[in-house]
Amino acid sequence: MRKTVLLLVPTLLLGACTWGITPTPASQNVRTAWSGDVSGCRDLGKITVSVMDHVGPVDRNDIKVRDELQVMARNEAATMHADTIKPLAEPKDGAQPWGAYVCGSRPVPAAGPAPAGTPKATTPSDGFKTYPIGGR
């Protein structure tokens, strides 16, 4: 019993590190251009964010990890005064690079239909907000 508790406590503590990822008020104005063309936007730089993608030997839910990465990228982009982010690569080992852009108030045009399973780009005019799955 004691060995189980000693193994369980560190695992739970490490897993708690990403439970408090929430959008900041400033990040509500940052759009995500999943497959949009940002060629008319001003590039502010690259953001790389990371979260735990596994707790001990257990992999975390991929959707939850991706959602937390997007929320963290939007939060960081807001501190750079960017209004748009775009993923530069797929998540790998809990990390993902994002581009930060200033596109103005115009919507980011789509570069064709998004692949199946790609979330809809969120913009303030859509009224959509991003929240972590599971209510954590």
C-alpha cells in the first residue's frame, strides 16, 4: 500500500501542472488561423508552447493536449500584441510551434476546406470561445 501511495502522489502532482491553463482576457481577441492565409499579415515571430503529454507511463488525451497548447499560444500571442496565431507544425512530445501575426480587424481567409477534424478558427465576431475540455 505504501509503495502504491509513493508512486501515485508524484504522478498526480506532475499531472496537476497543466490543469490550470485558462485563456486570459487579452487572448479572447486572438484568432486562430488553422488553414488560413496569413501572407497579408505582419509576422511578429514564433511562439513555442509545451504541456505535459503524458503523466508517468500514461498518455494524456490528445484533444486536451492540443486544446491546452492553443490556449497557451493565444495567451502568449496576446502579450506580443498579436491578433492571429497559426500552427507551424503538429504537436510533438507536448510541444508545438506557432506563428504570431498582426492581421488587423479583417478575418483571415481560409486556404480551401479544412481537413476533417480540424477545429473551426475562432474569431471574436463568431462569438466562439475556447475552453479546456473536461472543465478543468
